[in-house]
Amino acid sequence: MRVLRIAIPTPLRRVFDYLPPKGSENRELMPGIRVRVPFGRREVVGILLEVGTNSQLPTHKLKFASIIIDDKPLLPKALFSLVLWAAEYYVHPIGEVLSSSLPKLLRLGGAATLKQQLGWRLTAAGKAVEITKLARAPRQFNALRVLREHPQGVNSHDLKVANVAIPVMRVLVQKAWVEQFTIKSDYQDAQVATLVKPSELILNTEQQSVVAKVSAELSHFQTWLLHGVTGSGKTEIYLQVIAKVLQQGKQALVLVPEIALTPQTVARFQERFTVPIVVFHSRLTDRERLQGWLQAKTGQARIVIGTRSAVFTPLLTPGVIIIDEEHDLSFKQQSGFRYCARDLAVARARLENIPIMLGSATPSLESLYNVKRKRYQLLRLHKRAGKAIKPTFHVVDIRKQQLQHGLSEHLIAMMKNHLSRDGQILLFINRRGFAPVLFCHACGWVAECKRCDAKLTLHFEPHELRCHHCGNRQVVTRECLACNAQQVMPLGFGTERLQQAITTIFPNIKVARIDRDSTMRKGAMQKLLTDIHAGKHQILIGTQMLAKGHHFPKVTLVAVLYADGGLLSADFRGTERFAQLLLQVAGRAGRAEQPGEVLIQTHHPQHPLLQHLLADGYLSFADTVLAERQQAQFPPYHYLALIRVEALNQQQPLAFLQQTRSIADTMHSGDVKILGPVPAPMERLAGRYRAQLLLQASNRRRLQNMLQPLAVRLEQLKQSRQVRWSIDVDPLEMV
Ligand code: ADP
Ligand code: ZN
Ligand code: ZN
């Protein structure tokens, strides 16, 4: 008897047994294929994990699978193992993990075959047509002209660009002047060498030595950590390493933070390589996403660029993985299947036996620790590439200073100076909206969200109060809701208020604001960036959206308006984050030939970590913070798992975690510390109460060994149906 063990996308932590569909007795069934099965009252698409010979269920209770969808496994072997391993490691239901690693159309059972791309080209008759005789048919004239310019043929994209409508092509096909043909992926036919345009840049000696080291070890697994300040030429190194990999006939996978997947980034790859590149960004349709996925899997796409989930893209001939800004938080998925794409990418590189390169100006402490443990190899770029030089830092003590709309006199003077020399200025403030607080001067009342333990942010355009945690919106009252006094006023600065203030201080200067609100409309970000590059705005105000991935050659002054929030953060990762953000923002200054200046406004100018960071640089700063982490038994020295619970009722989450704790107490050997349960830092969010339990261990294995059985026990608890609970392995945020 053959029994199919199928992973089904449900929150249940188990696999389900089915019999092969009738009539499939002689068919070979390989793990990794999709199978449609009846599940409850529905039919669902599951993935075959294993073919067994028996089941714990009596045979008459086993249902038949309905349809075998695939002949061959969807995922290549190494990737399939990675996904199975990830489900174990992150203690997440295997069915959900598998299905979330697939494009939606495949998840729903769609065909995994690449749509043929058709092109048009001239026939002999078409070539012979005297084009001038077509003066009365201007659209046909135009189409023939375009085709003559492209003797190898054009595709529908080319036609769109050339403004030729498809119906015109149909007419020409009828006249037998034009024929359709199937476009083969061009890389197979062409010489790869011609697909890589030679770089005009001459690598500096540091870059050369990095490229040489990595190129010498392209044939096996190795993790490189490339540390170099912003503008030191890391991207140039990725491009040159990728060129080598392409020349060996292999593919490259490039992961970038969400925020950095800009047309600018993509353009840099497209300018250098003419190989087919697939880009996974959030605006793709399901169909486009599937096409890209299949092009990668069949080897037609030679370079894949994408954000976190692209780590699951199958590759026919994987050659290298590159992760830019490896410290970035967006590599971690914060809901559902809570994986870290950087860590999975390293695991994948090991399984595929290929090199992986993590790059950053401010590497995560986890990666630096892995360098200390000799798991990763550190590569360093000390200088900025090309002509750009390092910016100068100024720390401005704003204690007891009279600030003009949040700007110190020192800053205003420097702004005037840079403006007079035609420099662009970037003001960084990590709060969008008009003001973070709306309060009553008469009684002290503060506008708060009804559904969260949080204050509402005042927005100017549109004029409303908004909760940045749950999205709740409320009208702005002029009267205090507590005492009815008409003395309600904004407190503090957000990007909108700063923009207004700047316009009063510098009336003739054009100011651009870049935050989530100003870039929400499709194409808005692109337009802002184009205008900034064209020099239409002299002052840029932005949140951390501006800090990464963008290249602003004209910016010469960067100012951080409030550095204190980051310095005084309660989270144990707060100082690491602050240093990363500060250096990333600072990295926007003086990227071209103009020298840059960075000004930091703070109430704590003597803060030892700030001083240390500016005096000795990031790696030395990181050493100090690592030592603190070791002392405090925090990651990366110790391992954490956070169990989060939420419910509408305030008591339930804590009660559920108390039970969790009792179960865990009976299971662990004493090496795993159990802390809590405690209410979450923001206990109420979107109307639900939240609590958490922290598990901490010096040994990863011991923690792992405990989590899987614990999860199974929790699932069996009756109360688990009254609350939402989740396990976060290696949590990055403790909220
Ligand atoms: P990073 O990725 O570290 O921020 P980039 O690779 O983007 O650095 O390089 C920063 C700028 O310096 C880019 O404009 C790039 O074209 C240029 N650049 C990089 N390497 C060189 C080089 N060897 N010579 C001249 N310019 C370079
Ligand atoms: Zn009041
Ligand atoms: Zn809210």
C-alpha cells in the first residue's frame, strides 16, 4: 500500500495521510510534487512530503487524493530541503511554510509551465516591400520601419515602447510581410561575455583584492561579510563578482531590503548586464510573479533581484547569493512564518554549496560575531571609492538652547552656508505626520488611540489624527475631549511640520518631503527622486525611507534633528539600531565630489556610545556592544525565542502563557531560562491584549529541542483556540 504524506496549508503542525488517486497505481510519485486533496469540505493543494507504506489511520478511513498536479517536484532538491529545515527551525507548520514559499498561482494549483513569449519579424516579402508606398497607411509604415530597425525581431514590450499597436501587426501578418516566432532566451545563443558590459571603473586596490579573494573561491560554500562605508564601492564589487559567476554559466540571486528595491538599484544591474534579469517587487501581478519564478527555475533568468521572499526563488544553476544591507530589519518577516531571509540565505548557500556575500556599512552584531567565530570571512573596504571623501561629523549640544522650529542656530547657520554653495541638504527626522502628540494646554489631556496603548499622531494633509500602530483615524477636535477648553495644541515635530517651518525660515528655497505619506501614490517616489536629482529641491526632509539605498550626489549636509530617541531606547538592540541608522543617514552626505558634513543634534553629546562610534568607527563600537551583550547573556551569545499571545480579553493571554510556562518547566533541563509571562511593551494593540514569554538559552540545540514538542503541546490545549499565539525564533523586535 502506498500512503501519501501531504503537507497542507493549515495552522496544524502535522502532515496528512492520503491514498494515491485511483488510476495512478503505476505512476511514480516524487516528494515535492503538488497534489490536490479533499480537506474538510474543501479541496486544497498540498505538497507530497513522503510516500509511506502504512498509516496510523485504518485504511478505510483514508481518503483518496483527487489529482496529482505535477510530474516532477516543483522545487529543486536543495531548496526543498531548505524549506523543510526552515519549518523545523522556526517551529512553523510545514504546510504553511511550503505554500508561502511558492508564488500564489502555484499555491492555487496553477500550471508550472512558462508561457512562450512570441515575437514578430519581417518575412522575405516584408523586407522587399517598398516602404515609401505606404504613405497612406502611416501605422503600417511605422511598424515596418520599427521592424527594419530590429532585424532579429521585436517582442510586445518593444512594440509598446515604439508605439506600435498589436492589431497593426496582425494586418501585416495577414499580408505575409511579418511572421511570428517563439523567442528563445537569448543567453543560450549569445556569448555570455558580450552580455556583460566591461566596467569603465578601475577598481582600487582594496576592491581588487576583495574581488580576487571571492573569485578564487566561487566553487564552494563560503560566507563573506563585506564591510565598507556607504560609497566605498560594495555594489561595484557585487557587480564584478556576478560577472564572473555569469561567465561560468551560473546564476546570481541578489536580496535587497524592501526600501532599497528602487528603479535606481535595478538600473545599475541592467546597465551592466544584458542577460535576462528578473526583479521581484511588490507591484508585480500574480502572473508576472509566476513568470519570473519560472524563468529563474528554468535558467532563463540569469540574475534574480528581490526582497526577503526572493530567498525562495528556485535556480537551475545557482552560482552566488548576495545580500545587500544585510543588517536591515526587513529581511525578517514579522508575522506568520517569521523567518530571517539572511539566515535562510546562508543556510541555502551551504545546501547549494555556493558562496554568499553579505554586505553592509553597518553589519549586524550577529554577523560580526560569526566573523569572530570564524564562520564568516570579513572583507573590508576602508575608503570611499572614486573621488568622494569621508564626511565630517559635528555633534551639537541642544541642551538649554533656543531652538527655532526644532533647529539649532548652529544648524541654521550651516544650512545657509551649504545653500549658498549650491549644496543640497538632507534633514532626517524619524517621525512622519505633523506632530506626534495633540494635547490640551488647560488640563493636560492627550489624544490617544481607542484601540491601542498609544498616542495619536496629528496629520496636516489630510487633516486628521492617525494611529501609526493600527491605522485608526479620527477627526481633529478643537475642543479638549476632557475639559472642553479650546486650548488643544500640537506638541513636537513630524516631517509635515518641519516642512512648514523650513519654508518660513528659508522662504525662497524648494523643500521636498519624503516619507510614507508623501510617496504613497504610485509613481510619487520616482517623481520625487527624479526632481531631487535634477536639483529642483535644495532641502530634503525625510524619515528613514531616505536613509537607505538612494544615491544623492548633490547632498553635502545631512542633519539628524533628534538623536536622543535612539540613544535612550529601552530595547537591548536599541544602540545597535541607532548606530546603524546614524551611519546610514550620514552616508547620504558627500557621495560625489563635494565633501560632506553631518550634524547631529542631541541632549546627550557626551553619551559614551555616541562618542565611541564617532571617534573609533562602527567595528570598534560593535566590539563594545558585543561585550555588553555577552555580559547580559543576550544574542548573539545567547539564543532567544519569544512566545507571543493575544486575545480580546485582558486575562487570557497571561493565563495561557502561565500554562505554557508550567508545561515548559516540566520539559527543560535547566539550561533554558524562562522569563515571564509579562504583558507586551504595548499591551493593547488594535483592540487586542498581548503578552509574551521569553525563552533564553546558551545552547541553540537545547532551545530547539524544546520548542517543537512545546508547540505541539500548546496546540492541544483547549485554550489555544481562544487566543492567537505564535513562536518567534531569533526575534528581532521584542514588541
Ligand atoms: P556602496 O555600494 O558601498 O555604497 P557603490 O558601489 O555604490 O558603493 O559606489 C559608490 C560610488 O562610487 C558609485 O557612484 C560608484 O560608481 C563609484 N565607484 C565604485 N568603485 C569605484 C572605483 N573603483 N573608481 C571610481 N568610482 C567608483
Ligand atoms: Zn483639557
Ligand atoms: Zn491604534
